[in-house]
Amino acid sequence: MTSSVPRLVVAAPSSGSGKTTVATGLMAALAARGLAVSPHKVGPDYIDPGYHALATGRVGRNLDAYLCGPELLAPLFQHGARGCDIAVVEGVMGLYDGAAGQGELASTAQVAQVLRAPVVLVVDASSQSRSVAALVHGFVSFDPEVRIGGVILNKVASDRHESLLREALESVGVPVLGALRRAAQVATPSRHLGLVPVAEREAAAVEAVAAMAAQVSDGCDLAALVSLARGAGALPGAGWDAGAVVGGPSVPGTRPGRPVVAVAGGPAFTFSYAEHSELLAAAGADVVTFDPLRDEQLPPDTAGLVVGGGFPEVYAAELSANEGLRKEIAALAESGAPVAAECAGLLYLCRELDGRPMCGVLDATARMTERLTLGYRDAVAVSDSVLAGAGTRMRGHEFHRTVVEPGAGAAPAWGVLAPEKRVEGFVERGVHASYLHTHWASEPGVARRFVERCRTS
């Protein structure tokens, strides 16, 4: 089986060049022309896919060779792009930047190679003219296996500036597919962990995406970009299927005998991979999303709870004020029901966060710090839990400016093997709580084990 979905990768020489503006604007501009656009993001980032989803009306999906392995990139891509007219993949960092000390692993370049997709290089041209030719030439020639099919010039100052840039690039032989002027209205606000998620901005996010679409429509050759995407090579193999990997049919909807798994959502808990809920459903659960900021009770008949990442530190007062829900979560955990918490979920289960009462499931406190903890991790399960048996190896990602004290319980969740050796997280009763973000597609048995425990707890 092969896939011929037209596709391209939006990359850049470095972070801050305008990838998100161009990728999101392009997705929205193509969707406005009636195309079914499949949005993707290289790496573990949770926030950009939210803007992609807003631009396309489809779930934004991540492609991470470190978390899932290079062998899953193409199947996960084909799963997300099934039935679409075109796919746009936003890169991460600089084109050739990947996991530290791991060569091309988890880089945008690796994803482009695996997907056989042409690359559109977004260049911040704000402080250069003829030098842009040397820059682009270097990226084109660095790896002949990476096909750079065109350049989009960003932050162009004037018509004269654009003319100089285009003239310089004629010698490189890479077409200029767009030139975007500086535009404050497409800027999206940031804070301690990057862009503010879509769920927190609502109308402002819609306006920002519309502005991005207008800028790309006005400044880029959309027909040429679509033509470039159609030149992507065919992808062999089948798309990833949640039902197949957990050993059962992927059938959504409510059926008798399916345990209810409550998944935290809303503005405070926006970090999740779409495949997690798909795997839970395929394993036999009814997945119900709830908002801990607004919902005073868990969904009826909740048998298990998943609390992913997000920004509980921003909403600590509101989360603390929802005392009824906090007590219900504590009672659920005390009963031995399966509870899986990652990063923000870990903070929410603590006794307190920045001095405000939280759920009290864990005898630990959490607080904000100035220090950013960021990076990929190799880990092994230390204790048997509702997610994994002791000895299970997984890869994860940390991304936070908080600290939990103590950092591990009597039965730690993970032993981090690299880049430094340590234990972290908590396994208590049916609770598995940790800072580590993991991608369950790499280990589908996690979802199957969790749902089985929901049936028997």
C-alpha cells in the first residue's frame, strides 16, 4: 500500500524565523480554498498543533522520531493525512537540529527524508540582503538527501529589500515562493513555556490565525506551493491504526461494558497527543473530556483518570477553588482506580501548588521556579504501575519551570537513564504521576494495560 498525499515541510535555518506563522497561515489559506489540509508538527511541541487545528478544522498531530522511533513517522503521518487533499508539516528549531548529540535524530531534516517531502525554507531576511544567498546555498548543499524546493522570505522591509533578496537568490537556483512583510498583527503572545495555547485565547487566536492566512495568501504563491507538494514521492506502507496495535477494532462511541476514562482538558490542561485517546478508545474505553476549571464533578461512572500537561500554575487559584472536584479526584485515587498524570497532572495531584491546595493525592508540594527543565529523556519503569510493568523502556520529554518536592515517591515511576541517571515520579495505589511526557504510540501496551485496570479496579 502506498500514500500519495501531496505534502511539504515548512522549515527554517533557526528558531524564531517565522515557521509557525508561515505553516499555520498556509494551512488556513489552503483550507479557505476548500482543501482538506492535514496539519503536522515535528517534535514534542503541544502548542503549535492547537493553532494548526484552528487553521484546518482537523486534529494537529506530532511527528517525533525520538519519542516514537523513525519507523513510526510515516505510519503516523499517513494515519493523520488519510482522506486529505494536502498535508503541511511544520518543522522544529533549525532544519538540521535534532536531539542533542544524536545527529539527525528527531530533526526536521530527518522527517522530510522519511516522508519523501520537499522542504520550504523560511528565512528571516530582516538584517541581510545578498548574504541570504550564502545562507540558503549552505542549507541546500549540506545534505543532498534533503530536497529544498523553495524559499519564503520573512520580515522583508520594503519592495527594494525584496528585490535585492530575490536577485541574490537567483544564483542559488532555489525559487522564491513568497515574501512576507513585517506584520505585528500576526504575532502571538508568549510566556514562560512558549506561545499561549489556543484554548486560552479563543477569539484572539481566531483573529491571529486569520491574519496569518491573509499574510500568506497575499505574499506567497499558493499555486506553486501546492504544485511543489504534489511532487512529493509516494510513501510505501500502511497508516498507523490504533485498533490494530492494541489488538482490537478502533470503534468510537459508547457501548455497554466499556469503562469510562475521564481525560482532563480545558485551558489548564491543553497538552495531549491525539493518539492517546484513540488508543484508549481502541482498547475498549469510552473517553470523556472534562474541564477541571469548570466541571465540579468527574464524568458519570468514571473508572479511570488521565491528566496530561498544561499550565496549572497559571490557573492555580481557579483549580484550588474547585474544591468539590479536587475531593472527588482524591477519592477516586484512594479507591485504587487507575490515574495517569503527566507534568501538569503531577502538579495537580500534589498537596499544594505555589501554596494553594490541590488534590492532595500525593504527599508532595509543587512550586514555580526560574529554571527551565527541557529535553528528551531515556527512561525505564522502576515500579509496576497501571501504565507499565517494571523494566519497561520508554522515551519521554520534559518541559517545565516547576519543581516537585520530593521529586520521587517510595515507589518511583521512572528511572531516567539519560542524559543523567535519577529516579522521579510516583507510583501509589493506582496512581502513576511523573514529569515525563510520553507518546503512547511507541508503546501501545500502555493504553491496553490502563483500560484493563479500569475494568478490574
